[in-house]
Amino acid sequence: MDRLVEVYAASDITLAYLIKAHLEDAGVPVQIANENVSAAYCIDGMVPRVLVPADRAEEAREIIAEIQSSSRTDEDDDFDDMAGFDDPEI
């Protein structure tokens, strides 16, 4: 396998696994570094890190950007729903 590079540093292991699943679905090999670090110990850079082969890093970053963009859009829609912005009577 090629040299691995970090494409994402997750705030917790759940998020790292979510990113890993999306990347694997796209056919990108993935490893997670610091996988066994508890949230209580996520200090000094000891966070779960998503690693991919260097030659797939750009593709992985694009997929992650799409996930983040989609997540922001979903959050905006949730906010609009809560605020009643899609209610025609407001």
C-alpha cells in the first residue's frame, strides 16, 4: 500500500467511522489512527485521524467536502423547519 496521509482529524471516533464508511463506499482504502483513544484523552492532537493512500488523498478530500456540505445543508433545512420558514402561513 502507498504511503498513508491524513485527510481528516475527527472530533470523536463516531465521526471518524462515518467518514471511513463513506470513503470505503467510494472504493477508497481507509485506516484510522488513534482509533482507541477515548474522547476523554482527545488532547494534544491525539484525536482519531482518517488516513488514506497518498495517491487517493485528493479524491478522499473531495468526498469529505461533499459530506460536510451535505451536512450543513441538512442542518440549515432543520433550522428552517424549526423556524417555520417553510410554513406558507408565516
